Amino acid sequence: MSSHDLNANRDTEFIPDLPERLATLARDGSAVAVATVISRKAPVSAQVGDKALIHADGRMEGFVGGACSREIVRRQALLALQGGQARLVRIVPGAAPDPEHAFAERVTVPMNCASEGESEVFIEPLLPPRLLIVVGRTPVARAIAAHAALMGDRVWRVLDDDEAPGEPDAVSLGALTARLSALPAAQRARVRSVVASQGHYDETAIEALLRAQPNPVGLLASARRAATVRDTLRVLSGFSDADLDRIRAPAGLHLGARTPHEVALSVLAQLVQLDRAGQVATPPPVPAAEQAPAAPVPTPADPSPMPSALLAQVMDLPALTVLNAEPTDAGSAVDPVCGMTVTLPAKHTADHAGVTYAFCCPHCKARFLKDPARYLTPG
């Protein structure tokens, strides 16, 4: 039995309290389509004003006609939910069918069952508000958030933990996973995200986003920088190549943008383009680099994976007192990979041979853990 048949078997022909049901679905963040019979030509079993709710899984509540009409309305409602656009569906015996697509406004569907009646059904999709997550305190991040709010999106500004207190409406990076996990599944399926911290905490934010929601993650970075981010996440977080292919970089359409507001326009234009193609909740089929499973599988993909002890340490680092071999002063240490001075306490640390080392960024930490001897050998 197909999932479609299972959904049909769970259908009901009675909605006890439609306004209350709609209010409950809105609170739950669920996507649903309301189908209303607006005209009929006998013989048909539905009456003008009859209604049904069609859920995203295909389940129906209510009555809009017999078995054939019911299946036509179900399919058209699911298409309307995909496109996010209302449509008028004419069900006419012997009619020439219109092409099916998610953004049709008026559709004629032939009635192939033994019926001579006609009906028109108006289908209105009710979708939870889209949530745009913008990571970073940069001018571009601010511009993206401002323009997205004008478009009617809910916006979460995500900042590092020490930056968030200065922004009253910000979500701290440390709280992002919990905030996303608390969302209903239907809302998580409609999350869009852009990481625009420009190197400050790209990896940390992308890891949280890949693990907590199913959609691709936009990264505002050059191709070279994006490759570095992917390599760092592969080593430190154990993501597979398929998981990392969910990172869209560089984010935005190629408009020749230069100013923060122009860059924001290019990023949001790309999101609109993907929305209209029905590709927000599911990665697009082309290019292949953007195909991915719904959730990352934390299995190291490196052909020479880190020793299990080091991997466990990276995944769950305890609070450590950093004592590099040659601290420059009481409040800093030297990154053994790049030589940069790191202010203590450092965000990125690793323990090797009983010594804790501090790093300026996750990338240096990943390079060190791959081959500690390379960076601890004099010269």
C-alpha cells in the first residue's frame, strides 16, 4: 500500500470546528490548504460552501465531493502548498486537462469517473511564516536582515555569545540549536539561512544549522574561503561530503553587487528564485553538488580519519586552562599553526601530549589535529 493510500485511509469527512482547527494549526506552525466548493452543476455530491483541510502529508478533513473529486482536490492542494499560491480548480467531465505546475492560478481537470456533474473548488494554502536566519554582525548581515523584514520574513539575527547582549533582538550562537529544535517540524522545513560573519564564526554557525534544520545553508564567502570552511568542518565535525554539499557558496546571484545593500539584494533574490522553484525544503536536482540528505550524518569522511581519542575531544571539549609552550604574556598564547597571538581564554583549543594549545580559528585547529608533529617540530 502506498503512502498516498495510507493518507486516504486516515481521511475524515467531518471538521468539528473549522476556526478552532485553523487556529491550532497556525500555533503549531503546520502547513495546510483550505478547499472550498464555490460552484456546482448537478449531479455532484458536494454543495456550495463545503470545505476540506488538506495537510502537507496528504491527509484530508472535511468533504468536497466523491472519491474522484476528492483525489483531484487532494493533488491540487498539495501542488498549491508547494507553490504557496491559491488556485481555482475546475472539475469538468471530458475536459482537456491543463498542465500541472505548482504556481498555477486556474486549473481545469477532467472528471474521468462515471459522473456528469461539474464543480469548482477554490484552494487556499496557509503556510507558516518563513524564517530567515542571518548570522553575523557585519554590515552585509545587517542589510540582509533589514531587507528580509521588509519582505515579510521572520528574521533571527544570530551573533556570537559575547556580541548578543548588545543586540536586544539577537539570538546567541550558543542558543541557536535549542531555538531551532524547539520549532515545529513544519517550520524547520521552511527555514532559510545565510552565514555572513565573514570568517569570525562561520564554522560554528554552519555546524549548528546543518544539524538542526534540513535546508541548504548560504555562506557569504569566496570559493577559496568556502573550501576552507568545508575542510575544517569535515575534520572537526565529522560531516560527509554530501552533508557539506548543502553549503551554498558564494551565496547570492551574480549581480555585480558591491555595497552591503546590493549584496543583500543579490542574496535575497537568490532565495526568492529558489522559493519560486520549490527548492527551499529540498535541495535542487542541479547542480549535483547541491544534492544532500535531510540531515547530516556525523561520520568522518577523511580517508585518513583522526584517531578516535582526538575526534572525541574535538566533539566535546571540556573547559581547559591554556598553557602554550611559549606564551607571549599572561593573557595570550601563540597559535602553533599560523603564529598569530591568541587572547586567552581562547575559543578554539586542543590537547596534545598533555599540553593544551590555543588557535585563532577552527581551521588552524583542524590542521593541527591532522598532523600535530608538523607544527611542533622546530623549524
